Amino acid sequence: MRILRVAAVAAGGLLLMSQLVPAQASGGPSYQWKQTPTGSTAQFRGLAAVSKDVAWVGGTEGQVLRTVDGGKHWQNVSPPSAGALQFRDVEAFDAQRALVLSIGTGEDSRIYRTVNGGKSWTETFRNTDANAFYDCFAFNDHKHGLALSDPVDGKFRIAATSDGGKSWQVQSNAGMPAALTGEFAFAASGTCLVAGPGRTAWFASGGGDRPRVFRTVDGGKHWTVADSPMASGEAAGIFSLAFRGPLVGVAVGGDFLKPTEAVKAASVTYDGGRTWKLVPADKAPKGYRSGSSFVPWSRSTVLAVGPSGSDVSYDGGRSWKQFYDGSFDSVECAGHGSHAGCWASGAKGAVARLVR
């Protein structure tokens, strides 16, 4: 569904960013977003958190920015000659090593890699199939990663790397279940595909008569699929997955054409994505959410963001409370101990760091 991705960009820019508003969500500590001016007007749906000090963002106009001082300063490290591309996902290992994924049909779907903080980039993957459209990618470790394309010839397509993104190989689809009519993935926040322990990974879908979650335990060679109780439709489904270990996960989404409405917009799993339980409407986020992430300092605290606000759950996604009413597209947390941090990014160059 290529048109939907264009509409998603427009929808994300309709709501203006609110000012920083601290709030107390019941059941846990107070959180707030501290905005870090980037000097950019791009929409940053691609986001990679490394720590509370280091983060990368990727967005429209081929822009890639990096900070190493907690957002006090952002450096433009965009790949050269990439101004026509949309970077929708970023995967970063540290302040020096990162990869960015651009989306689009045919050759617009590309992956670039840097090992020197963005001083130079190497194009390591370019899609040559006019029917493929890559949405997101994720890494299990510093070597093994997967990239997800919308269905080609009736099945989702996977490209894999085992050398840290230096090279990518399109995988056989023999172990991939057939796609539903109209089914696709959302290139909304870089979290339609997420990686877990070992060679485990999950990706989520929408667009069909029901959203689904696909799971692999062998690095993308074989996949199983589970139906989700969340809503689906032409512009609706699961937009984001987040997992805490191999079993506990959350899914958030909705309809991006109705950003302030949330109908069957969140669910949880306790068995690694084999089954999903719908979060009741009175406990779910109150609007469409495009990104989610567990925080490093708590096993049960998870964040969700979208155009109409940010939410926190202190019980692993079973109930949610809004703590911010501004617009973000993506959220990601990383790091350990005193270096742990969470970041959010969105329209009009917005990037913020979580303060607690």
C-alpha cells in the first residue's frame, strides 16, 4: 500500500508539537519529554537510541542526525546525494557504527552503513525488484539482522545480513506463510520488525481483514503467524511491536487517518507472540500510536507515542496512562544503568529525551 505511506507523512504533520508538560501517570514515576532542538524541519521517523547521551535519527530529505551529548548538539551526518530519500529506520550499535534504511518502491529502498560516525557512508543494499517495498529492519546483535519488505508474489520478503550489514541476501520465501489480501507492514517508526534474543524476531501487519504477528526463531528462514485481536483496515493495523525478552511483548497501532481515535489499538502477549490479548478500551491509549519501547530500568514499564500523545504503562502494557499531549512518531530506549535513556522523534525536526 504505497499511497498509505505518503498519507502517513501528511497525517503526522497535522498536529503541532505541544510544549514540554510534566505529568504524573498513576502507578509509577513522573515522566516528561525534554525537547532537544535539531535545527531541522525534517520528519524523523527513523530513530536509534544508544544511551542517554548518544542517539541517531533519520528522516525526510535524506537527513540523518547524530548527538553524542544528550541532545545539546546535533550533527548533520546525512549520506551524500540522498536528498530524495526517506530514511524511516536507523539501527545504531554505538556513536560510530550505524545503518539507515530508506523506503520506497524499487531502488528507493536502500541501506547505508557508516563506521565512523557518519563521516562517510557505504551503500550496502539496493532493492532492484519493482514490486518490493522495504519498511523496517532490526538486529539481534552486531552481526545478524533482518530487513522486511511488503509482500512480493503473495508473501512478505526478508533480506538478511550476518556481517553487521556489510552485505544483504534476499531469503527464500519457502518458510514464509502466505499474505492476506491487502496485507502489508507500516513504515511508521522502524518498529514494525523487532529482534529478540538469539535469532528470534517478530514483525506485524495491517491492511488485511485482521492484523497479524509473524515470528521466527531461526534468523528469518522459517516463520509462524498469529492473528491479532486488534483492529485492521485500509489504514489500520499494528504499527509497532516491543518485546521484553523472548516472551513478553506489546503491540500498538490504530488508524493513522484517525489519529485521535483508538479502536482496539493495543494488545499484549506472554508467550512470545503465539497468542495476543486485547487491551480493553478504557485501559488502552486514547489515540493511534505508531511507536513503542520498553524502558531499560524496569522490566514492566513501556512507552508508546503517536500524533496525539505519549503514554506509559507500568504493568507490561495491560493498562496505559497518557503523560504528554504532543506529537511523536517514534520512541526507542537503550543503555544500561546510569547511561540508560529513552528518545522520541517526529515531525518538524522534533527530537526529545525522556526525563524522569
